Amino acid sequence: MNNLLNFDKEIAELIALEEEREKYSIRLIPSENYVSKAVREATGSILTNKYSEGYPRKRYYEGQENIDLIEQIAIDRAKSLFGSYGANVQALSGAPANLGVMLGLLKPNDKIMGMALPHGGHLTHGWKVSASGIYYDSVQYELNPETSMLDYDMIRDLALKEKPKLIIAGSSAYPRFIDFAKFREIADEVGAYLLSDMAHIAGLVAGGVHPSPVPHSHVVTTTTHKTLRGPRGGMALMAKGFVRKVNKGIFPGLQGGPHNHTTAAIAVALKEASQDSFKLYAQQIVKNAKVLSEELINHGFNLVTNGTDNHLILIDLTNKNISGKELSVALNKVHIVTNANSVPFDKRSPMDPSGIRIGTPAVTTKGMKETEMKEIAKWINLVSQNINNETKLTKIANEVKDFSLKFNLEN
Ligand code: DSN
């Protein structure tokens, strides 16, 4: 980045420092990853120079001969990878994708029903402080208090009582499979649309290790940068009869011109995700998560639902007498990067909750396997036992740095 270094040393140096941090850290935030150099090249390309309001072959500005082809390739690859009837690759991220779909399918104040944020749902699934909870009449389903699992009878009862126009399946902190077919049955029974948000699991769905929401949903949304390992962006996949409505919701309903450099990078990421090597990657994410959760249980940690089916683990620290914030801050000091997270039915505040959320997409991209998961569990345990022991934390930090730097990203 010589041009940047020459013109703006301050920013160039901070980017270099972040690159170093990402190299020597063990990055366990389950929504983060490392993209390939090919994805980065497309993201950093001159496509950022072009405005393209509209959709391929129906634009408001001229000069779209290359952009139309790029966007159409991204659309076709999304449809082919996930088996959907239609695809929109313009949503700027997951939150705009969800809001764009709502704008396309609903009227203001229509009733929507999604999973409560403290139970693992997402802000944009109707939580009151987000546009989805402000402009729509939102009711929220919760997890079963005994099992902390989705309880389809409870969800059905709430749907029958509330009669929402839209039901949202999907979460950002749920470690188990989601039964999208069951959600569709419930949606059909009450005459609701089913929107499945697969942001966290899109890469697992592409890799065939999580059941796909696509055959069961009217619309599926996703970000493109989590397990799918693309640039920061969003997509919507539509069933027959929903393409025009959703396209209209995203543009002109919510957004202006798409980010063409991101669209190109999404196309590249979708090509990567259709390779056999990506299937192995998705399988290894889940294998790693399962070993990491078993090891944590062996170290005396309580996991929400006692394990995982996917890439994500939610640790309930109540029995350890430390808070999620305390542990995540201490782990960051040793370069193990996680996030504090509420656990279902949490009695603590969201700013200092009872849990931490971890996941294996990024470490798996780095090439770490089952053996490394055992080391990571050991360090998480050691840090939890030495939370105020700066000497011990410094020693662990050095070990983590050396360990992580041994795993070089291939591309
Ligand atoms: N911020 C994302 C996550 O970490 O899960 C959700 O949008």
C-alpha cells in the first residue's frame, strides 16, 4: 500500500497494525473471518468509482456494460450455490437486507415475529430499538426455559395468538440446528411469510453441513462475510413470486446505488464457496467447534445447550463467578478475541452479561484443527483462573502470539 503510505501515513500504519493483530491473535468472534486475497483485490478495485442505481439492464445511469455483467454473475452464482429461484446481491449488509425485505413485503405497522435478542435473535428481527421494532408491530419468541433450545410448540402458540404477517427464523447466538421446515409449517398455518436469516450459517449451508433454509422460506437473507467468508455485504434469496417485491424493497425502497466493488467481491466469494475445498472448510469449522466445546466442558465450563451443532459456542460463566465482560477483556489481553454475550434468561445487563460467544470460522481458515482447539480451550481456562494475574496473562499472551503466527494464511 505504497500510495496510501506516502499520502496518509497515519491511516496506513493503523491498517498495518490491524493486519498484524489479526495475524497474531486467535480470533474467535463467530461472525468474523479472514477473506482471500482475491476477495480483497475485488473489494479494493476501481469498481468503487461507479454508480449503478437499478438492476442489470435496467439502470438509471449509462456506462453499465461491465457492471451489469458483474452483478448478473453474482446473482447467478448465488442462485446456483444455494438453489434459490432469485437473488439480490445489492443489500449493503445483513441489517439492510432484512429491512429491505420487510419494506418489500409489509406495510408500516404490520406485525412481525422474530427471536428475542437476549435469547440469540438479532436487533433487526424486531427488537424495539431497531427500525424493525420501531416501524413494525413486533412480538418476540423466546427459547425454552428448561433446554435453552427453540421450542416449536411455544413458537406456534405465539404465532397462533399474534397472527404475524412475517415470521423470522435465524439467530446470531444459537448453537444448534434450526428446523426451517417447522418454521414454514407454522408460517403457513397462520398465513405469514417466512423470512430466514442465515447470516451466521450461510457458509455451513453452502458447505452442506447445516440444513438449508432455502427450500422452506419465502425469502432468505444473509450477510456475506461470516462463515461464507466474503466481503462485508448482504444478499437476499427469493422464492418464486418474491423477486420483484424484494428487489423493490431493497432498491428503491431502502438504498441508492449498490457498492459495485462489493458486488464483484461477493461474486468471487461465491465462486470460492462452490469449490470442493470449501466443503472441507465448512466440515472442519463444525469439527473444530465440537472439539472446542467438549474440551471446554472438560475444563468445567457450562455451555448453553451443552454443546454445538454449528460454528458457535455460548459459554455461561455463572458457575465461574466471573462476568462475560471480565473474561472477554482478559482474553483480549492474551490475544484471544471473543465477545461478551447474554445467555438465555440472563439476569445481568447486556453491557456486562453472563456469557461469552465464541466460534471457529476464522481459526479454521487459518488452518487450525482439532489439536489446536484443545490448546485454545486450555488457554481460555487458564485465563479464567488468572483473570487479575497480569504476570500470568503476559506469559500466556506471548505463547498465544507464537502459536498463532505459526499458522499463515495461504492466500
Ligand atoms: N454483528 C453480527 C454478529 O456478530 O453476530 C450480527 O449482525
